[in-house]
Amino acid sequence: MSKVQGRLRIAVQKSGRLAERSLDLVRDAGLRVMKGANDLLYRVENYPIDLLRVRDDDIPTFVADGVCDLGVVGENVLEEARNGGPQAEILMPLGFGKCTLKVATPPSLDYAGPASLEDRRIATSYPRILKRWLESRGVSADIVTMRGAVEVAPRLKLAHAICDLVSTGATLEANGLIAQETVFDSQAVLIRSPQAPEPELQHLLDSIIERMSGVVASQGAKYVMLNAPRAALDRITALLPGAGSPTVMPLSGRDDAVAVHAVCQEAVFWETLEKLKAEGASAILVLPIEKMM
């Protein structure tokens, strides 16, 4: 598979935990996606862009080799694909698909740190990441590569421990396993090919990256408006989570109070509103932000 002249390509997961969120990111960036003649290739109606829907472990290779210009992939998949050849560049974390690669053991294994894994068999779907982690801790172990159902390996006597992705921990608990060590923290990331696009497509590529950055920046961000007594202004603005310099405006007919508008990059909880009110803030409004650049 090679590039199509005059078009950009973006690789996304065809199915799995990142698939829908990846499509949402593309759509939120203003790309009108149309389903193609097959499930592999979707067309973008309003720009010369193709959406390639593939297996997640193919995305790092497609982007690194220049088949695709951009890709959305789990950082764990990207790290596992790292083998010393051409590498895709991570442009930004995307804030979804968060999980952790952990070592987990059954209660029968008396675990007292990484040294407890010496000469043990460890089942995993991420042998390269696990190997690098073990080597960094001076541990020699036998890595058993599995492509699924890793959590059953100790029960079937295939391995003494496992190294697997954990989101909630429910699967480990259901299989009687205890999470012991964090090997790798992961989330979805936007990656770019080391090969430049055609010169006439560079501006479009830069624009899409900037739009996606704006989508990510607006996730969880809130626009807060309130009225504040001038005497309490410093205390009230200090309570606004993740806000930069707020906009402060006079209130008509009042010298003792001002209007405060701020973009909060962090979650605004009810407890925050209660603290603001306790400091004298009133008419507090918290609004979602759809786009931000």
C-alpha cells in the first residue's frame, strides 16, 4: 500500500477501545467522513484526505513508513512497535484511551518487588516493553508471548505472573490476580510520519494538526462567568481551577463588584462553586467549550 498522490492519509483503529473516539476526534476537527466502498478506506468529503481504518498494531508501521501522514494509536502499541527503525513522531497525547500496563501475580506468589520475578515465567502481549522493563531492573525472566486471555495464564500453569493492560482492575480481580508493578502508562496519541507530505499538502496537514490540538485543549475545559466583590477578587480568581489570567470587567452601576470571565482547563466541581460562593461570588455560570484554538 502506498500514498495516493494529492491526498493525505490518517490511520485510525478499525475496531477496539480507541475506534469510536478516534473517529470523534477526526469529526470534531471539522472533517466530514464518508464511508467508502469498503470498510478499510473512508473518504473525507470536504478535504483531500483519506481515513485508513486498520488494526491498531499496524498503525505505527504505516505512519513510520510514510503510508499514512498521521495516526491515532495507543502509546502502548507504539512503544511495543519500537525496534530501532524509522519511528513515527508523537505530536500530542489525546486524553482518552488511558490504561496502564502492569505486572500482576496470584496470591500464591510471594511478591516482594521486581526481584521476585527472577527466573519466573511471565505471560504478556507486550514482550518488548516487558523485556525493556525487566532489563532496566536487572531481572532475568522467561517471557511467554500471548495474543489474548493473558490473565488466565497463571491459572493454567502457563506462567507464574502476567504483564497486561489494566483499566479498572476488574479483570484482574475476577481472575484472582493482584496488580504489583506499573510497567507503562498509556493513552491515545497523535503521531506523524517522519516523511514530509507533498509540498502543496503541507498547509493542510498543519491545519489538521492545529485543529486536533484545539479539540484536545477543549476537552474538559469550561468557561466560567461570575460576579465578584472587588475586595475578594484575588481570592476568587485563585479558586478557578487551571485558569490563566481571567478577564475582569466593571459591572454597570457598581463600583464594589466586577464581572469575571475565565477559561478553566481543569474540571470545575460543585465543591469549587461552593468555595467561590463562600468568598462572595454570585451569578456563577459554568459553560462547556466546544472548540478552542
